[in-house]
Amino acid sequence: MAYFKYIPYLFLLITLLFIIEAVSKYNEGSDPLPYILLAVCGVAMFFVRRNSYKRYQEPKK
């Protein structure tokens, strides 16, 4: 299950896309708040997934 190691970085990539979209919406004069909130959720999911992967690799002794 090596792909669990790379899933958190997928969330960072998606977060980057949401940030780019938020900046473009802001420049258009639209409301970027939904994209900003999704970017914050993406960063949170990065840390949650990374910590769960570490916990999976090092079970309790």
C-alpha cells in the first residue's frame, strides 16, 4: 500500500488548484470565499492523512 504515502501530497496539489482559482475569482471581482475554504480544508486533510499514514506505519507498541 505504497500509495498511502503519496495521497497527502495529492491534497496539497488540489489545494494549490483551489488557491489559483480563488486568486482568479478575486481578480474577476467574484467571491473567492468558497475556494479559500476548500483550500483550507485541503491543507487540513494533508495533515490528517499524513498523521494517519505515520500512525499506520508505526503501530502502538
